[in-house]
Amino acid sequence: MSKAENIVDLIDAGIRAETLRQKAIANNIANLETPGYRRIDVKFGELLAKCLGSDEEFDLSEVEAQIFRPKQTPVKSNGNDVNFEAEVGQMIKNSLRHKAYIRLLSKKYKQIELAMDVK
Amino acid sequence: MEVESSFGPIDIAISGLRAQGKQLKVISSNIANARTSDAGNGEPYRRLQAEFKTDSDLGGVKLDKIVTDMSEFLRILDPGNPMADESGYVAMPNVSLPVEMINLNIATKMYQANVAVLRRYQQMIETTLELLR
């Protein structure tokens, strides 16, 4: 299958990644004061970019978002590195991306409907 | 490699929120210790001050370091105090409450301003997304 055809699959993978990231952010905020907790994040954009950039064929369902611990943010005195403001920023970005994907998906469905209506 | 760069204003506003949050911490420490005559080193508490810096153009703000204010200690007359010197004066922290309250107001307003930027940018993106309806 050519890469351009599976827009719905691409958006689907994106929405799944954003859903997972939303969970990760919720988990980080829930552990705002947990001693020793390090924040988690989701890696997806890089993985997808790598797949799209390579010449080999790939299956989108195999491009899974991954949870990882960046361990880059400064650690507080209790060994915790979650910053509330930073998580809120992540959440805003995440919901905007999610909204964009949903809108693109509904646009695509409208296109398909339009094509079916043509007599 | 930076995959996305269209959310710059959000990151900048968040850096402002974080910096002002730390500034608020410094102010609350100053206010809480406004009458701490012993900071553990034989001296009264010294007022702390946050210094901000920016790394690059459009890089947001960050708290560079927290410096101590080396101005004179306040001296109050309290002959009954065991820590008083021979003329009856006790050294007190160089914290001035009115100054701290004004700084508190500024920090709060700055925080609100950054939230306003964040909210406005979010609305802008959502306006763009309306085009996709």
C-alpha cells in the first residue's frame, strides 16, 4: 500500500498516541508529590518520522507509541521531577493535536460520503 | 530533531509560569523569615532574590540563580532579648514587608499574564482548527 493512501490509518495512529500521552500526563499529575517519582512521556512523533522517512514498506499498526522516562527535568528535594505547569502545557498541546486529528478524520469521512453521494 | 515547532508560544508561556512560580517561592520564604533572627550561621536570615535570564531569542525565561541580598540588617531596640548587643539592639533580617508585598503583586500579575497568553494562543489554534470543520 502506498504511504499516501492510508490517511485514516495515520490519523488513527496519531489519535492512539495522543490518548496514551493524555494518560501519561494524568499519571504524572497524580504523582505530583510522590517521592522518587520520575515523569513519564510518550514517544511517537520520532518513531513515525523515522518510518515515513525510510524507503522500506512498513505497517502502521506496528508503529506503537512508547512510554519512556526522559529524566531530563530538574529533580526536587524529594526525588520527584514533575512540574505542574509543564504538565499543563503538555496537556494543552496534547488536546490541540487531538482536536486537529479528529477534525482531519471527520473531514476525510465527509470526503468519502461526498464521493458516495455522486450519482 | 525537533519534530514540532508550532507550539512555541505555549512553551514560552509555560516557562514564564514556572519562573514566576519559583519567584513566588522566594517571596514566601522572605515573608516567612521576616523575623528570623537566627538563620543557623549566627546571622539573621538574609533576604533572597530571584534572578531571571533568557538563553536565546524566543527561548523563554528561566530562573538563573537565587542570590542573597547583602544589604544592612535591620536593628531593633530590644534590651531584654538574650541576643541583644551591649547597647540593647538586636539584628533582624533585611526583609522589608512592603517591598515583598509589592513583589508578590508583581509576580501574581506576571503569572496571570502568562496564563492569558497561553489561553489566547490556545484560542487562536482552535480558530484555525475551525477551518477544518
